[in-house]
Amino acid sequence: MKSGISVIAIVSVLAGTSGVALEPIPLIERRLPPTGGVEIPLDIRTELEARTESLKDAVWEVDFKTYAADVGVLVKAVEYALDHGEFYSEKEIPIATEMLDLAEVRLNELREEEEVSWLKDRGLVIRGYESSIDESYQPYGLEIPKELDLSKPVPLLVWLHGRGDKVTDLHFLKRCADKSQALGGFVADQNEAIILHPFGRQCVGWKHAGEMDVFESIAAVMKDYPIDPDRIALAGFSMGGAGAWHIGAHYADRFCAVHAGAGFVDTKEYNKLTPEQFPADYVEALWQLYDVPAYTRNLLNVPLLAYSGADDKQKQAADLMARELKIAGHELRHVIGEGMGHKYNEESVAGIREWLRESWEQGRVRQPDTIFMQTPTLRYPGYRWLQFTGLNEHWKGAEAKAVWDRETKEISVELKNVSALSIIAGPGRDLSGVTVRIGDQFLQAAAPGFDVEGISLVKEGGDWQFGEPQRSGKKPGIQGPIDDAFMSRFIVVPPDRASSAPKFARWVEFELNHFRSRWKALMRGEFLEKRSDELNSDDIRESNLILWGDPDTNAMIAEIADRLPVKWEGDHFKFEGKSYPRNEAVPVFIYPNPLNPDRYVVINSGLTFRENHDKTNSQQNPKLPDRAVIGLDQLPDAESPGRIIEAGFFDENWR
């Protein structure tokens, strides 16, 4: 785990060489997690801080060991609680000591033993992994039944927790250590599966890095326990139900079943927004990133079960999806707890458990004959053997129905808004001589005398043909918007030197520090940060680069400036055909890295949703598209980084 840069207070910025002092930009009050009002006695705080610092150093020394994260999450939980004031009751203070005590026990064992004892623990177990996004330690909990036979592959239930503004790392770990939580706590006696409790970066609606946390924690569990990859079920309630809806729709091919309890599935209806309350068009378009109706047809590929309390206002989510699924020709299976508000009852859980058993028995279908696909973005490009590799236009909705007739060796595909696709045979399959029918066109794959594992098709001049889409265009994983860069490994590169433009210098310093503090508090980690002269070839190959400043202040921006869509000239820059004074406006955008088009560069932006959007997880969506110009005549606040002069999406060729 790296050592991060602590958040610092913003001070007055001297305007380069002008000598003119500007007033500091007011700090933005943090909403998540809230600051606790508990005063820790000085002697106890001093002891906790000293132990935490000592253990941080000790964990750093063993970071190369496989299970260092199982110690690191315990120490980090206490460190962050102390840094942010995440104690909400005097009764919580001893939890910090409890976690540090366990950290010491595990640390001593990790130093001395090749195999650690907690891998053999049953019941409630707290664990951790190191995130590939920011190298932070992230916690997860396990429920491992004492009678479960681990000598053979076993099912996994991934349980997504509900919203808890005050359930930070410390409280999450304590909860995972003390009680069974899945399905309202009614399944503590189950013996058929391991239950995984991801943390999901605490309270971001299982979006952004929280979405990736689900899969990284699954991968961590699969390294140590015999999980059957075809019997992994996804479930959650409330915020966790919202997560189950959208993650299930985004990644239907990863699960054998999806169960969503309550939650929300869209932005507009959940927030009761009327047209006069709608945001800018690009923000409304970006609702589709997590709004489940934009992926409805994907849910036809996986067993799906919804639950709602009859008296719960969040029943609205399942009712909305029942309506959308009916349009797609499917009847939603919906368990309703009579007389229940926002919680489960035992009778309903009994039925859900039986459904889970049936789903585990059936397992995941690896090679379906029929596939349904729906997506507005190449971030979520396909299901099983059908993958979209190009769209006519992002955020307009792409759809497909594909049928593979194994006997006749014909694949028929109905498409909407798709410009390129791939068909992947899968293990033991061969596409030699297969005929692909798209509309009135028939294309036959070659039969070279050996197995053909995949074929690619692209639409050019109105006709489909075998071939790959342009490498320079938008493609899966490199399609924007700005926030997409923070869903995989990224490195922040601050300016090398001060700008001679005073307002610009002040804005960059404030926004960069705001990003540092917001990532730590909200995303529960400290991101990787390097100077431009510290970047190496591995960084270029493996990481998105988040570059702050301009060519005069950041050497990495200067190196690639002639291949970016912004042109800096003297005291102005040109963007999208317009010229702006450097001291009055800032360009922010995401773009394929000219040094490695399989990774991004982002110029002058962190997460684009801000503190005001943390009131409800349904609003923690991207608030800027691929590109924008920020006016410095309005100071950054909890709503925006300044005045949005203009914003929009690049086209499918990044122009």
C-alpha cells in the first residue's frame, strides 16, 4: 500500500510573478461521511494515534506479503476514523482498540508464518484486499458456515449492504465481525454457501470505484476459497438493492442469479423530477450510465427476483422495472412482503432462499443459444459470446438479439445503433464456416482448417463486413465520460511549477486539493500521485493519467499537447473552435492518451459529482460529459467546479 498525500488546507495563492494576492476559495463542507461530535479523551486519542502510526509502518514493511491487506484494513479503519472524526458515540471508541488489537495479532502471525490461521476460520470473518485502482486497502466480510464442505466448489452469495452515512470502515468491520446481515439477518443458519459482504467504498451507491469493489472482492475470495464461478449470486437491499439492479444489469454474464430488494433504479422517477427540474442535456444523458431501464433487456439473460415491502415507497423501483420488462416481453418475479415497510419478513426470505437454491442448482449458463443486449455505452459492451465494439452514437441506446443455431451453424443478429461487434466462440467452440446473418446480409466465416475462436464485424458504407473498427475510435474501456478514468488504475500528476495566470493557479490548487480530500473521505483511499518527471513506461502502459495544469505548468501536458484537442497559444487556449483567456477559463476533458491509446488522459478534473450530490445515492452520477470549459468568474462549490461555459461529448472518433 502506498503512502498517500494528506489533505491540506487551502491558503491564499500568489499570482505567479504578478505579486497580486487572491482571496482563498472557501472550503467545501464534507457531507460523507459526516463528522462525529464525540470528543475522544486526550490520553486515549494519543495512544490510538501512536499505535496506528506504528502499525501503519509495520504494515508497510510486510506489504509484499500476500495477506498484508487483512492487517492493513484494520489499521486504516482506525486511521480514517481519527482523521475524519468518524466516531458517532462514545461506545464506538473501544472498537478502535479492538481493531488495533486484532491487527497486532495478525501482524505477528504474518511476520512469522507462511500460512495464516484466519484462512481456516469459520463463521464471521473480516478480510481485506488491495485495490488495483488506488492501491488502498479495502475491507470485506465473510460468512462461512461451519458445516459447509470446502473440499469441493461451493456457491457464493454476494450481499450488497444498504446506505449508512456513518458506517465507515471501522463500523463496517465491526458489523461484519458481529452479526449475520444478508436478507435481513434471516439466513444466519444457512449452510449452502459462503456469503460475501463487499464494502463498496461505503456510500456511493455501488457506483464508480464502489462498483469495481464488488468484483475485486469476489476475486479476492476466489483466491482463498473454492468458489464455483458458475454459482455466484448477486443480492442486496435498499442501496444494496439499487446496486444489485444496476450491477446485475451491467454484468448479467457474471452471475447465476440476481436478487434486488427495494433500492432505486432510475434518477428521474425516484427523485420525482419534472421537466422544468431537469439538468443540462448532457447530465440527463449521463443518467443512463446507472439508470437500469437503459439496460432492461440484459436482465432477460439471468434469473431475476425482486422483493419489496408492500408499504415501502421504494417498491416504486420494482414496479418501474416490471413495467419495463413487460415491454420487453418478460414478467418480473416480484415477492411482496405483506404489511412490511422497508425491510424483509421471514416468510418472504424463505421463498427467496428457495429460489437461490434453485438458481445455484441450475448454475450459470455459459453458452446460451439466445442473447439479449441493451446498452447506451461501451463501458458495458456485451453478454457472453456477443460483444459490441462500436456504436453509431453513444447515449442513444444500442440493442441486439442474437440467436446461435448450433445445428445449422448460423448466427442471426438483430441490431440497433451498433457499428461493430465481435462473436467469441468460448471454450470448446469453433466458428469455422459459421454464417452470420445481420438483417438481409449473410457473411460466412472462413474454414481455415483449425478452430476459429472469434470473429469481428464492422459496418462500413451501410454494409457489414469482416474486420475491426478503427483503433482510434471509442471502444470498450475507452469511451468516456470523465469519471470513467477513476474506475481503473489512475495516477494524478500535479503541476510542476506555478502558473503566471493567478485565477487559474488558484483554481487548480483548490480543485486538486479538493479531489485529494474527497477521494480519501468518499472513496476511502488515497490515490497514486507522481510528479511528471517520476512517470515511467509502466505508468504509461498501466494507468490513466490525471494531469493538472497546462503546458506551461505541467511537463507531461507539454509533451502531448500537440496531440490533444485543446490548443494553448500564449495567454489563450482554443477548444472546440472557440478561444478563451487562460486566466478566465479552464479546459477539462478526457481523451485517449496519445502515448497509449488503451488508457486515458484527463485534464484538470477529478470526480465530477460533488458534495451536494451525496444527499442521495441516485444523484451520485457523472455531472460532466467528455469535455467542458469552466469559467473562473464563479468559484467552485458543492455543486460544480465553477461556471460551466460549455460541455459536451466527443463523437465516436474522439472529435
